[in-house]
Amino acid sequence: MDQPPKNARVRVHRLVLPMVEVARSAQIVRFGVFEADLQTGELHKNGVKVPLQGQPFQVCALLLERSGELVTREELRQKVWPEDTFVDFEQALNTAVAKIRLALGDDADNPRFVETLPRRGYRFIGPVESSPAHPSRAPKERFERLRAKARWISVGATLLVLFSGIGVWRFSRKTAESLRPSLEVVPLVVMPGDQAGPVFSPDGNQVAFEELDGKNSGIYTTIIDGAKPLRLAEGISPSWSPDGRQVAFVRYPFEKESAIYVVSALGGAEHRLYPVPASCCFSLSWSPDGKTLAFADGNGDLSTRITLLSLADSTTRHLTSPPHHQFDFRPVFSPDGSTVAFIRAGNGAIVADLFLVPTTGGEPKRLTFDNRPIFGATWTPDGRDIVFDSWRGGLSSLWRTSASGGTPRPLAGVGVNAGSPSISPKGNQLAYTQWLYNESIWRVDLIDDKHGRRPTGLVISGKGMTARPDFSPDGKKIAFESGRSGYSEIWICDSDGSNCAQATSLHGWAANARWSPDGRYIAFEFHPQEHSEVGVVEVAGGLPRLIPTFPGADNGGPSWSRDGHWIYFFSNRGGGSFQLWKVPASGGSPVQVTKNAGAHGVESADGRSLLYSKAEVPGIWKMPLSGGEETLVLDQPGTWWDWALARNGIYFISYSKKAPFTATLEFYEFATHRIIHISTLDKASQGLAVSPDGRSILYARVESSESNIMLVKNFH
């Protein structure tokens, strides 16, 4: 073997210590105003604990231990996400680094601490002070490195022979794959209105689906490449019987009891199977043996659970028991009937993942670890894989993952805005729903508190989700959440909708933007992983930072005190109902405010009272901040975010129960306790804001919403 020239610089690969070894070598690491305790896994800023735990802290610790050096993505994967961890490593690492930057107030484009080396890894570039490593460990570490190197050399020849065989196999496999016909994506249903939720019949020749268009809504079937769709019944969530002769569905009458029904696949009389609460049944799934229906049943605890209905005697058995405020829905039987795949979601379905549970019962197995919205899944006919929709890449698209676990793979050939997939029994076709959805921000001019005009103008035009606007204190700017970048981020525009700029770039789900009283900061809700947190960003080009709340709980819905010293937020700390808390804007310990639930709170103009809504029941309550009991002010609106406090009362949106997106703008007057109609809002969506001078109202409006069923031919 050739020897390196004398005095040549030879690269020495440094050992990356496991977390316990890092903790022993340098327990306390200081950088800037931060201090990381590698032994306890805690990060402090100026003595105040900053929420950074689990894998994000492990990544941060590894970067600190090797300050100034490149830590490759592969090294991070081996240390933090070993091979027996079923997770999308790329997504998990990107999210971990985003949380580190958020905790440190760092910026990816102009980093002070964590530098990205594209496609290679990361490097900690800030000055670091740490305790010296224990001197007795160095010889042992060098010995371990040499011994590990010897082991790898000894297996090198074996691996070379093995890889040569694999190369031949991979070449033949790629040749076979190249001969497969390419995917062809075509519309399956051509009819007016919106269609969704396709489900293949057992013979693969038909598809049942939902029609969502007003008077024509209901359950339909259509023959592949065939005749006009056949309407079976009024309802949603179709599921075929294994023999293909019947279709089960759910009916949601507004004034009658909801129930599961069954109807002949040729049409005709319906048969009522089982009464269900209105909170159930995002979908049904008929077992392969024809004896059971799986559905999502409300358990009276603001949750839904997967329940099995015996068709022989109408008895039920609960298959899952989700935590409080979490929802199990969209059950799908595996082809052999032994397992049910389902979605578990929390925090308003913003975070969700796939789970599997045996039909005999037991602890569900988590299959994905994305904490991103999911709304549908389907098994491959051999039961080995599951295809599902997910926002894991930004916009909703289709992904494929092994039922035994592993990293999901994007489904090639299918674009974004895809959901609710269904695979034919032969496995050669796939149907899915393609959603097209756009929102904008509109303005209503007010003559005075009690009189308004029709919506007078489009302020902010958006693509995808554009919602929850908030005026700056001087009325010159608008903050809002938008998905125009591919992720839900906070944006800022001038009050006329011009000069829009992105305020956050977190590649997660940022929402509920609220201006500080001095107009310098915006508080927002952020969903980096499983639980939401509260962040603050400086408007003048600042970097987002986390506000210490409660790790492991859902925290969000921020608003500022009138003096700007406190930030109110909701939290379900301890797994119970959401309560309102407040935390110093500069950081500190949270203080509980409500005792009987609270989700969104706003201080009165004089700062003496808090008005707030609740997540579980409609209405707005009031309580003195000096202490005292709460009182009900208004039994509306039906949602906790669609109201805004004004000088003399409360503006709120009242939604029609019978017509989606049809709503009115109302004003509750404090002096007279009257509700005064202001204006009709066409296609109203999420959020309401009143200008500081009381002359304008902003609301989100659905500009377009359509869904179509697409068919993928030559699927494999």
C-alpha cells in the first residue's frame, strides 16, 4: 500500500460519541446567551428554560460536541435515528433542525449558530465554551476506533462479493421495471358538482363515491369506462360488501338521528343497520368476511374511536381508545381481515399519522411519524403496503409505505392536492380525489358599529389556504396565514393587500398570527411535530423564537395583553380540557387564567377583563382578571376563532347549518345586549378581524372549492 508523503495532512475521522458519552465529556456547553446541559437534556436562555427536547436536542448536542466541524446527515441518522427506527429520516431531521433554529432564534439564510451544508450536513459555527473532556477517555476512544476499523476491513471482501451479486439482480429488476407501461391519469367521473371518497367494488369494475353538490348530493356508483353514474341514496362514506351486492353508507340528517344504512348496489330500498352519533363515521369499512363494519364512533370525550359493528346481532366492540382530544377515524380492513389501518389525529386534524391495530384488539402500532394532516388510506391487494395521502411534503399528495414500517415513498405520477386513495382488487388501478381549494381575504366597510355594507373588495388574493387575518395596531398592515409557499406560514401585507412578504419559513404549520400592541412583534401558533407551540417573530426582519409553555402539550391560539407584557395561549396540559394561560412575552413561567376551559382570549380595552371562547361549546365568556367567576356574554359563534372584539361590542360570524359557507356578519352590542345584523358573507371561511379605527372588517372567503375523482391506470 502506498504511504502518504511525509508531512502530508491525513484526514482523521472523529468518533461521534453516543449521547451518554457526550454528556460525560462536556456536561455544560455555553454559547451566546444559551446554556445546554447535555446530561439532563435541557436548554436555557439567560437562565430561562427553552423548550427543546428529544431528537431535536440530541441533534443540537451532537453539533455542539463537534463545534466547527461538519456533521454529516448520515452520522446524524446513525446516532439519532438508528435503522430500527421507523421514521422518514429526511423529514425528521429537517424538522429537528427547524426546531433548533426556532429555539435559538437562528436563521437558515444568515446563521449565527447552525450552518447548513447543502446535501451534506450541518455545522455549529457559533463560539462555544464547554468543560474539557475527561483525559482518561482518549486512549480508549482511539482503541475503539481502530478496532471498529479492523472489523470493517475484515468483512470488506465478503461485502464486495455480495454487492456484485446484488448489482446483477438490480440490473435485471430495473430492466423489468422499464418494460412496465407508464401510469395514465384520467378523470373517472364527468358530472357537475364535487365528487369525493372513491371506493372500488370487489370485482374492480365499479367505483362508489360521494357527490357533494347540494340537491344532487348522495352515494353514487359508476362503471369504469362505462355509463352514467347511478345514484343509490342520500348519504356519505360508501363501503362495498365483499360480494359486491350491497353498499353501506352513513346518513346525517340535520334534525333526525344519524345512522348506518345499507342499500342494494343496483339501487332500491334502504335498510337501517345501526344508529350513530353525528360525530362519527368519517368512513366505513366492510370486513372481507362480510360479518363486520368498522367505523369511527364518538365517545363523548371530544374524541372518536374505531368501533366494530357485528352485522349478525348489531353489537359493537371498541377497537381503540385514543387520548383526550384525539380522533381515530378512516378505518380500513386489511385484505385478510386481520388488521385495521386508521388515522389518529389531534389539534384540529392538523397533526395526524397512520396506525395499525389487530381486529382482535391490542395496542395500536404507529406506522408514520410525520404529524401532518392525513385524510385517507388504502391497502395494496397483497396486504404488504399502504397508500395514503399526506401533507408531509407540504401540499397534500399520495405516499406509499410498508405495512411493517419504514420510510414512506412518494407515489410517482400523481400530482399534489390528491387525497382519499383506493386501489382496485387486482392492484392495477388506483382512484383518488383531487381537491382544488383557494381562499382570499375580503373587506367589509362599516358605516358605524351597527351598519355595514356588502363585502366591498378583495384585499388579498391567495392560492390554497389563506385565512385568519389580523390588523396591525396602526391599521396599516395585515398578518395572516397562507399556504402559498407550499407550507402554512405567516405572511404580512399592506392593508390594501400590496407588498406581501413572508414572515416565517418554518416548513411546518404556522397559524393564528396576532400583533403585539406596539406593532413590533407577531405571536403565532406553530406545529413542528406532534404538539403545537407558541412562537414570536420580530416584524422588522427578525427571527422566530419559541415562547416557553408546556412541552408535550398542545399550546396555541396566542393573543397579547394590552400592555404587551403577557401572551395568552391555550394549553391542554395534562391531557385535559383546553385552558387559557398567560406567559411573560420575554419568557418565564406560565400562569393559569381560566378554570372552566378556554381556547381564545382577548383582553378588554381597559385591560381589566378577559373575553374568551371555548373549544368544546359555542359562546363567549367574560371574567375579571383580578379574580372572580366567569359569566356567559354571548351563546355564539359556533367556532372559537370567528369573532373579534371592538370598542362597543363583539363582531362574530354566524354560519348556516343547512348551507355550507353561507354566513352572516353580526354585532353584539354591550350596552343593549342586542344582536344586530351587519352583512351577508358569501362563502365565509376561517377568521375575523376589525380595524383599530372600527371602520373595516376582514374575513376569509372561499374563492373556489372543487373536487374530482381521478383514475390511475397501469398502477403498480
